[in-house]
Amino acid sequence: MIICKSADEIRLMREAGRIVAKVFSKIEEIIKPGIATDYIDKIAEEIITGEKAVPAFKGYVGKVGKKPFPSNVCISIDEQVVHGIPGKRVIRDGELVSIDIGVKINGFYGDATRTYKVGNVSKIAERLWNATREALDESVELCVVGNRLSDISSVIENRATKDGFSVVKDFVGHGIGREMHEEPQILNYGPPGQGPVLKRGMVLAIEPMFNQGSSDVEILALVQSTAMVFFFRNFGAIPNFDFMHVALIIITLTAGTTLIMWLGELINIHGIGNGISLIIFASIISRIPGELLSLFRLRGTNYFFLALFAILSIGIIIAVILIQQGERKIPVQYAKRIVGRKVFGGQSTYIPLKVNQSGVMPLILAISVMLFPATIAQFILNKSNCLFA
């Protein structure tokens, strides 16, 4: 459940945020090539405890594993994405150092991460840093009442793709408040216009994370496909084991594996209906060339019919898009509050409700029911081996 905070609760959370910012200001002064990460951890602990607060990460036990986190902050360098444990590792010139700080005070948490460019970083590291920072700025601008949660996810992914990077899919942003990790989870990828509507009082920790190069999904699919080809060869399943045949099989298996993993992610995010719809859609698209060829052979060069068919097809596509994107705007008026001589609240907004909440599933179900008798009939042959319905 997403918990919206009151003005008083947000005021208490600002105190935790102030302490986090104070630690970052000190780190900005001391971080340089040659210092060990455990020294930064010690400085952070001194500042946090000096403010009568608690380091939120120390002793924290996540959902995966039961070993408590041993340090006060997370320090991740270059190839480490997140949750790096401070130790004797010395920071070197040209490294990107990400420091994640969590604080608890007055019953509320504050959490933030900053990535520091230490010394003279490479051009690609500079681009990575700039792209991730700009993704954060752009996503914060979308934190407006009435927007959808996935609007944030989409702008982060688009920024990564634009600059030739990939997003980290194994870790997400989150809500924060009386617990370190609250609902909702904020993915760094996905289409816009989906997920919960942003409401007043929601407190979000947005955490864009970019990788240099492609994501691990494509690499894993390529490794799996190559191994499978040589496995099949040992059983004689590939009669022509030349370069072209092997390359074609690897490409096909890689694309298929990537598609299945992608569908799995969509099913995990949006439910099983979304994945099934895509599979059915892919099946429909694959039949279009053959159906068009059969239509042209049947009608010949009847240009009037072809033009009418094209216009009708475009009209249907436009109608489907308009219905799918159509929204009903339910107006919402927030109450006014008077504190002293100042008036707070009173804003008006709206809740966007999809006109077609169920998508294409009812249409697919109706077509399936209509085709059910014909499908059964295909398995029944008369004595002359002719199909009948």
C-alpha cells in the first residue's frame, strides 16, 4: 500500500534529509584519490550520530539473505552498481564513486545517493555521469500530482537509450517514510502512462542507474544460445554444421530467449494478460504478409478495392489507438486550509481513468469463442477427407 504523508510528517522527514545533505557536504570536501572507503564510512557515522540520528543501513537486513549490512553507508566504485561495503579499498584517480547514505531520526528515514567524479575521469565516465544526473532531473520534473508512476520510469529509460547506455533492471527506486523501503517500487524502465497516479503526500526515492554498454539480458541470451547449439551438435540434431547455419541458429535462439525474458518482465510488472496479448499480437503480425499476398491474388489489380482496403485498415488502427489512449478526467478538488493569514491547498487536479480498462482481452476472447466450433471441426474428417464445419 502506498502511504501518503501529511505536512507534519514531511517536515519530520526533512530533518533526516538535512542530515544526509550534511554528510554529503563533508564528503565533498574530503573525497580524493588515496583515501580508503572505510575512512568515509567513519566520517559519515560521526556526523550522523552527532546529530542524534541513527545510520539507517548499519544492521539492515534486506529481503534477500539474512546477513545484516555491516557498515554505515554504501560505497560503490566503477563496476559496482550499488550496496558496496566500505573497506580498505583505496579510491583512485579517474573513478566514479557512488555513496548511498541513509538516516533515521524522529521515526522517519532519509535516503539519497551521490556519485562523485574523482580526479580526471574518462570521457565515457563523464557521459555516464551526466546522462544519469540529467535522467534524475528530468524524472523529478514529472513528480506532479496526476502523472503516472511509469512516466518517471519511461523518461529514465529514454535518457539512457539516447546516450547509448542501458538501465539497471535488478534494482529499483522506492517509497520512503517510516520504513526505509515502502511502496511503490520505481522501475528504471517501462512505457509511460501506467502504474499508480501520483498523489499529494507521496514521498519517492528515485534511483536512476545506468550501465555502460548493453544489459545483461542480451549477453546471457547469447551465451545460452551458443551453448545450446554445441549441445545439439553432440546429439546430431544439426546436420549442416557450417558457419552460416550455426550463426542463423544462434541469432534465432538469442532473439527468442531475449523475447521470452522480456515477456517475463512484462508479465511480472503488468500481469499475465499483457504477456499473452503480446504473443497473440506477434502471431497476428506474422500472418499479415501471407494474408495480403492471398488477398492480392484473389482481387488482382483492382486498385479501387486496394485503396478502400488501405483506408479501412488505417481507420481501424486509428480507432483502436484512440480507444486505448482515451481517458476520462475525474476532477478532484483539494480542501483549503488556513494557517494564520496564509491559505494552503485548494488546488484542483484530475484522476485520469482509462476508457478501455481491459485492453484487447475481451476482443481476443470473443474471437476465440467464435472460432472454437471451426477449430473443433478441423479435427473431424468426412469419408472423402474433406473438412466440414
